[in-house]
Amino acid sequence: MYKDLSRGTKLSITYSVKKAFVLYMESIEWNEDAYNSDKFVRFWREYSEESAQWTKEVDQSLLENPVFQEELTKKVNEIIKKIFETAPTENQMKKIDELVNELGIEDVDYSCQAEADYQIQRLNSRL
């Protein structure tokens, strides 16, 4: 069912998951202990209904289909896994090191590009 969606719809779903996940994680300050999958799914659905084109393109009966929901959940989990597996860039690590030194604080934790972006924004706002 999911695989039968148009390429554009699948790209829109992927983008909405990525964007909503980053926004959700920022809202909990990338505290993985505070992460709640049910809250994230609600957050993503609200974000998608308000901001994503794909919700207007997919028939409501398909969205309510349990098989489709299962496939969509699998895709969401794959996207989140990929976000966490994407290592920070050399430039991001260098920038965080510079900001930590400039602020005179202890090292900050980050494990992926998205979290590194969050830390860079957070540290820049402290300057």
C-alpha cells in the first residue's frame, strides 16, 4: 500500500517525518530519556495535518487502513533510525568545539547531524 503511493507523496511523507522529528526533539531539548513515541506520533500527525501536502493527497480510507498504518509506522521508524545514524559532519564538530571553547563550558553531547545542528543553534544563542 505504502509502496503504491506516488514518489512525490512518499517524499512528502519522509520530509514531514524528518521535520516533525527534529522539531519534537528540539522541544524536549534532544533529551532521549524524555522521548515518548506516542507523543511524537501525535506531534507528527498534527504537524502533517497543518503543514504537509501529502495528507491532502492520500485518501482518508487508506490512512485508516490498518495495513497501511503498519507500513507507515515501519517507514517512520526507518526515517528516525536514519536520522540517528547520520553522523555529524567535520564542520559541525569543529563549530561545536569552537563554541564550547568560546563559552568556556564543558563539552556538549550530540550523536547525529540533526542534534549537532540543534547544539550549534543553542550554543550560538548563548553568545
